Amino acid sequence: MLTKSKRDVSFNRETIKTGLSYNVFDESQVPDFSTYSILIVEDEPSCYQYLQAALKRTKAILHWVKDGQSAVDFMQNKENVDLVLMDIKLPVMTGYRATEIIKELFPDTPIIAQTAYAMAGDREKCLKVGCNDYLPKPFSTLKLYNAIHDQLNRILV
């Protein structure tokens, strides 16, 4: 079995105080996620292509499944998934149910909901089923990097 060494994930971040808090970093300073494996659960090819293009620059190891049941199966049969990007509206099994099952099996694996569900209460519902963070679509590459960065650093010990 191959052992990978985890290291602190970092990139330049700056908080700007304007009444709201925004995380900003120099676009040329793409985070290095090269020692991490990310499972993308997304049924829409165009949404997957966006995520794949954004994350390719980080050198993360990417895996893609198109429904919730495939996500659960993948997690049960594949070692070393460090983070899951979970769509919620999926065929076969919803992202809500897939998240619940994955969290039962792998409670320490961070799951970030990335969903078009952006109405009042949707964030709370995602967090209640076990998601560690929530990104309503459409979201920027910067928000994606920040969310992944925060979750990967949370699991480093």
C-alpha cells in the first residue's frame, strides 16, 4: 500500500474588510492539492468540465462519478479519497442520501455540497445530512479553492 504524506495546504489569502468578508488571492497563486484525491459527484457534463478545468490547475487527483449510488460504491471500493464535491440533485440516489451513507462509512472525509439548490434552508439541509461546507452554483474558482483549502486543512493533524 502506498502511503502519501499530507502537508499543509496553503496559498496567498487576504481578507478585505468592507462590511462583508471576501477571500482573495492572486490568480497566479493556484493552490497545490497534488497529494490529494478528490471525488467529484456530478451528473451534468458541463458542471463537471468546469470543476475539472479549475481543479486540473491544482494538480489534485480527480475522480468522477455521475450519481449518488456510484459515489457510495466508489467510496466503498477505493482507498484514499480525501474530499468529495457532492452535487445534490442526482439520478439513482440523491446527494443528500449519498452524503449520509458516506458519512456513516467515512465520518472524517470532508464533503462539500456544490449545488444549484440555493433557496432559504438549502444550506442548512446540506449541513444537516453531513456536508462540511456548501457552495451554491454558480460559484467562482476562488470560492471553490477556498472551500477545498479550508476542508483539507481541517483534516490535517
